[in-house]
Amino acid sequence: MPSEGQRPRLSNRVEQAVLRLLDQALAYHPDACRCPRCRRDVVALALRRLPARYAGSATGEVLIDVELQRVQVQAELLGALDQAIRVVKARPHHDRPA
């Protein structure tokens, strides 16, 4: 067991996959805002619709990443992004204080 100063590094592989697919999903919405705040909002909304997949080792990352490459999973990720983009387009927050 790691000591208190050596916590295992965890990474949400779904978050990484959503970030990689964001520009691809935005390409289908040329009128969507691409400012940093709207991009963050899209990612946050998409991640709320998707189950997290955490990995704590390099092996775990590879195994999860392979699963996330399946066509059905890619479609689910892009679907969540598409819905999130539509929500943010309808009510963007980029003009509001953070």
C-alpha cells in the first residue's frame, strides 16, 4: 500500500476520450461557440451523461482505452457530446462572470 505521500495516480479515461473527440463533434456544429468556457461546459455536460472509467495503472489505461475505441462506445461518446453542444449552443455562458 502506498504511503500517504505516494497516492496512486488515477485518470478518468472517458474524460480523456471526450477531450480527444471534442473537435470532431464540434465540426458538425459550425455555429457553435468554441471559446474556452463553452468548450469546458460542453465537456462537463457530456461527462455527466457518461459513466466514468478510472484507471490507476498504465495497464489499466491501455485496457480501458482499447474498450473506448469500440464503435458502439465511440457512438455513445459522440452522442453525449452532440447533446451537450446543443445545450450549450442554446444557452451559452461565455458572457457571464465565471
